[in-house]
Amino acid sequence: MQTNYLEATSSVLSLMKKPDSVCKNINVHKTCYTLLFRHLSGQGIPFSMDAALGWLDLKKQEISHGTYSQYRNALFRLEHYLLFGNIDSPFCRSEDFFFCRSGMSVSFYRLTFELEEYYDAVQNPAYYHSYAVAIKEFFRLATSSGVTEPEAVTIDLIIKYWNDYCCSLESLARRRNAVCAITALMKYLHGRDGIPICYQLVLYGENVGRLLSMKMPETGTAFHPSAALDGKADEYLDALDEWKYMETSKDLYRNDLTWYFMFLELNHVCHSSETVSAWLSMLPEYPNQKKDNCSITARRSHTVRMFEKFLRGDMATNVVHQYQRASDMLPSWSREILTGFVESRKRDGMARTTLAMCSAAGSSFFQYLGTVGIDSPEGITPQAVAAFHNQDTHSTPESKNGYGTKLRQLLRYMADKGLVPPNLAFAIPASCAPRRSIVDVLSEDMVEKIYDYREEASSPIELRDTAIVMLGLRMGIRGVDILNLRVSDFDWNGKTVSFIQQKTGKAMTLPVPTDAGNSVYKYILNGRPLSADAGNGYIFIRHQAPYTPLKVTAACRNALKRILSTYGFELSPGQGFHMTRKTFATRLLRADNRLDDISNVLGHASRETAEVYLERDEGRMRMCPLEFGGVLS
């Protein structure tokens, strides 16, 4: 600050005399400067703004309030000239406006005037006057913390401001005002000084608490590590247009990246594969959801993993999840055997689900061998095989029997390769007690409400749910086969659909009832998102990016549950979408269709599979009652 008092006051008065100056009280200013000079000279005190304000405090007892206010404005213009080289400023409203008493650095003090001009020209001027107190408190805290330049603000300072100032405010309205003020300030500094864009959300809601839960034990020293990623994030989101991502999905992804950027800022670390993994491991838990299958956590993981691929320049696909199979964790000797076994079953034409069951059964078996110290084929004994089978638990006897069958096939494969004795497979029991129950079907009321729902369906999800359920209810198609249907599978003119059943590998061509065909057609035209290559012609795809085909049959069960819940119905425990297939078969039987015809329509591998539906033909069951002779004694 300049110290030549007479030269400075002379310059202020000269500027006030210019025609375009709005400051006209020249004589009052001249009187103030003269009296102050006499006081400083008489006391032998060098000029400073602190000394000038001390003199003004003494004069306050001698002069009127109006004169005091005019003298204060004169000193304010003098200080403003010493700081900025001009007098273009509003009148001083209080002594807090003086830099010497502001508690701010010069840069922050200058910024207060810059912000006021910005709000006057671009925003509503009332906003700045509403935010001014909170902003100045932030500047004072920054200065006292050793931060003297706006571009040096860090996320730690914003969190300190929340803890030291915001939390001390008893009024909720003042606390909200402080949050809005700093949010607006960070937005302005982002455009002015390159402050990371993520700083705007630090104080929003309860974000400070969530952020502190992501603080690593050891932090780095990187300064504004996310600033260089802001532009890349915009490029990444634009690149998602290739897969027809909706703007709403991109907004969610932008928010996910903002959280990741705040994590980088909080821990002062630069982006890397390691920091990505660290962030994902520290994501907060969400109510009533496990972290592994939480949709929010899964989406954020997908977002940042794909962003990582974009930064490397190899974002050729929008699918990033690489699921680790249990067989990948096996030792090399057992992994090679299991891989060969699964490949041999694949050459035999087994379905994908059967191959998955072979892999699961073999993985469990070899993992058990490792726990009992067997690390080679030579160490496998009948006792070890039997012990594994006895401790291998399953939800049903049929399931245990099915996995036992796969294990016997694995042991025979190993015997053919000369790895184990040929009779080792006999250590697995050949069968277990079967269990059979009467099939559950949808009630007539449920079926009626499904048709009511079909008439009212209009949103994309409602149209998709209707199409899926109608294919199951009116055609008996399994959920897995419905999800594998493509647009090209339908012959719209011939009113048929052709596909290969995944469970049996049997080729099917079925007539499509009008109501089911119309439901599918309406969904394709009015509900199905525009998908790029990821959709690959599949009819039923995700309605949120990435627009990949639905691959989990739970999607069919959820569709049925959503429709029934609309009318207050719930599925029985353990029941799912397969009830539509059972209902379809039962209705065919009640309509006097031959069992062989029903079996063919359902694509059963044998006629006996359809016999379970005889139990649901209650009318005919009553015509052939059995006597209890020999049963009761």
C-alpha cells in the first residue's frame, strides 16, 4: 500500500473533480484529509489506515453522526485508492469494509468488490448482499489458515469452514444461507481461477459427513488433482452418445464422477487404477442393501471404470464388468482338468446352464480337496470323494442329485484321461430321495388383472413388463428364452416365432396369439429404447445405459411381480416367473388337449415331464378317486 499521504489524498480529490465522478462532496473530503494530517503531524504518527480509523474514533465524540459518516466515506475512498488506484466503489457501510480491519488478505479483499460488481452486472445484486457476510467469514478463515489467494483454496478449507462456522450457526436459515453462499462462490472461482468443479457440491446436503468417511489413513500431496480431469469428464460423457445414452443417465454419471473427484481432492491423490480401487472400496453402505449388489455402488463402479478406459483410449465397449469365476481361483492342476472337462461337455452339445453347473460342481469339489490337503489327482481317494458329497449341502434333494451327477461325469472324464481309477465315480451315490409337490399356478383373478394391466400399460417399463408376461402366460415360453428373443425371430406376417430352447437345445416354432404378438409389437415401437450395437437386435434390453440385453431371468420375475403388486397380489414364497408357464400348461390340459401335444408345445424333452400338470386338472381328478384299502389299517 502506498504511504505518501499527501500525494494519495491529492489524487483522490483530483479524481472526484472529474466530470464523470459521482463523488461530489469534495469539500468534506478535503476537510477530513486536512484534519487527519494535522492530527498525525501533531502526534508524530506516520500515516496508516489503522491510525486514521483511530483518529476517526476520537472525532466521533465531537462531530455529528452525518459528518462522521461522511468522514468515514472519505477514509474508505482513500484506502480504496491505495489498494486499487481508483475510487470507483460504493459508500462504506461499516468499519468492517475497511481492509485494515477485514481480517482478509489483499487478494480476498479485492475479490469482495469483484464479486459485488459481478452480481450487479450478471446476477441479482440482492444475492451478493445476502451472501456477503458468509463469504467474508470464509475469506477471514482462509486468511487465518494461511490461504491468501483464491486459487489456493482446497477442499480441506471448505470442510473446515463447515465445521468452524456453519456448524456454529444456531439458525438453520443462516446455515443454509452460508452453504448457498460458498456453493455460489466455488462456482464463480471455478470459472475464474480453475477451482475444481466438484467443490460446488462439498457442502451440499450432508456431503461433508459422507466425504470424511472416504478419508484414507494416509493422504498424498497433490494439489487440485481433479482439475485436469474436469474437461476429460465432459469429453467422456459426450462419447457416451455413441451408445445412445439418455441425458438423465449422463447426469447420474456426471454426479458419480463428481464424487470420485471429491475423493481425489480430499486425499490429495492423482487418478490411477489404485485410486479407483481405493475409492470403490470406501463407498458408503446404503440402507437395506449389500455393497456387492447395491445399484448405486454398482453404477458408480461402472462409471469410473469406464472413465478409466476412456482416459486410456480403449473405451471400445460400454461393458466393463468382468465377473470372476470360481474356477479361476483354483490351483493350476485342477483348473486345467476342470477346463478340459467343461470343454468336452461343450463339444457334446450341452446347454450353457448345464456347462455352468458342471463348472460349479467341479469348482466346489476341487476347492474342498484343497482344504483337506489334496493337491494332485493321485491323492484323490474314495473316502475323500464320499466325504465331499456328504458335506455338500443343497436346498433340495433334486439339486444335490444333479450336482452329484456332474461330479460323477467329472470323475469319469478324469478316469478316461488316466488321472484316477475307473471305479472312483462309484463313490458318489447314484440317486437320492426325490421330492414332488403340486405345481402352483396363477389364479383366475391374477390372470384377469394381467389383462387389465395390459390395457392400461403406457410407460416403457409397463410395456416391457406386459410383453414379457404375455409371452409366458399365452405361450408358455421360459423366462431365459424370452430374454434371448430377437426381433428377427418373429415372423410378423406368419404370426409365428422361432427360437432354440436354451435348456434342451430344441428348435421351436410356435404360433403367436394376437394379444401376445400385439404386446411385443407395441413395446418395440413405443417402449424399447433406441439401442446401438450393445442391443444387438434383442427385444428386451435395459432401459438405462448401458443398453445391453437383459440377461438375468429375475427380470422376468420382477415384471410379473410389478404387474401383480399393482392390484395387491403377491407371489407365493419360492414362486417366480415359471408360474406363467405352469398356468399355460394347466389351461391347455383343462381345454382337453392331449398330453403329447402339450409336451410338444412346451418343448419338453419327454412326455413324462408334462405329467406333473395332471394334478391341476381337478375336474378329472375327482372322477377317478382311489380307495384307501391297504393304506389305513
